[in-house]
Amino acid sequence: MIKLFKVKEKQREIARNANGKPPGKKQSAGELRLQKDISELNLPKTCCISFPNGKDDLMNFEVTIQPDEGYYLGGTFLFSFQVSPVYPHEPPKVKCKTKVYHPNIDLEGNVCLNILREDWKPVLNINTIIYGLFHLFTQPNHEDPLNHDAAAVLRDNPKTFESNVRRAMAGGYVGQTYFTRCM
């Protein structure tokens, strides 16, 4: 029995000497799954991921999307991801940090994407979410809106919608709302 304790103490000492401090905190299942998801990312060329808090904070990262077709062609849109320690049992919290005139993104940056809400399943991953966000820019959906005004314009007058998107992306007013340049 005493030899067992000596072996454990020896392992701790080796770990301490290896990096100058005691072994770090154990990673949560969510962190382990997120590491796997990130290592397997297969992003479109118009999307990239960054870690503003450094690679030590994988649970908070940003994704930039630059659509190469559709109404939002030429724009740059930044999303923040906050991943819970219980991921993948609950979806990440995703916010659009770029103010955008879009039927599925409100002016506070909340995103209406079904896989971030009721259709989330643990088999889905970060790659799936990024492709879903990318799809919102290539095919905005007026049938499930957060920005009801933008959705109504898209549904009733696509040419006016396109003009509003261009004005917002160039930096200007759409109605009473000012949008900063994102092109």
C-alpha cells in the first residue's frame, strides 16, 4: 500500500518538474469535444476562425464570414461563439458582432438559425453551425425572421431589399437605423 502512494507522489513530481507547475485542471467533456470539432474544421474559403483570447481559451472564439454570392456579396461579418462546458448537449451561443440588415439577424446580433435552437442535436458540430451561418447570407429566410421589417421587404420587394442591404453594408441609414460600413 505504501509503495502505491510513493508511485503517485513520484508521478506528481515528474509532472511538476516537466512544466514547472502541478498538473493543470482536467478538461471538461465539452472542451474535449470542441478540440475535436476545431481540429476537423473544413470551412469554406470565405470563412475563417480566430481566438481573440488566445488558443488557451477555445470555448470563446470568433468566425468571420465573407459571402461570395447573393445580396451580401463583398461584406464581412463577425460572429462570436461562446461554448458551454456541457457542449455538445447544448448549442453554443452565437452572436453577430457586425450590425447587419438581415431578416434572420436582429439589430442586437441575435441569430435565428434553427440548429442553434429547437433543432440542435449533439451530433451537430461547429462546422455545421458555420455552414448554417454562411447559408443565411446566401439564402436569407423571410419565413422565420428576427428582423420582421427586413423580412417583409425581402418577401414583398426583393429589389428594395437588395438596395437596403447595399446601403447598410456601405455604411448608411436604412429607415431610422444607422449601419457602419462592413465592406
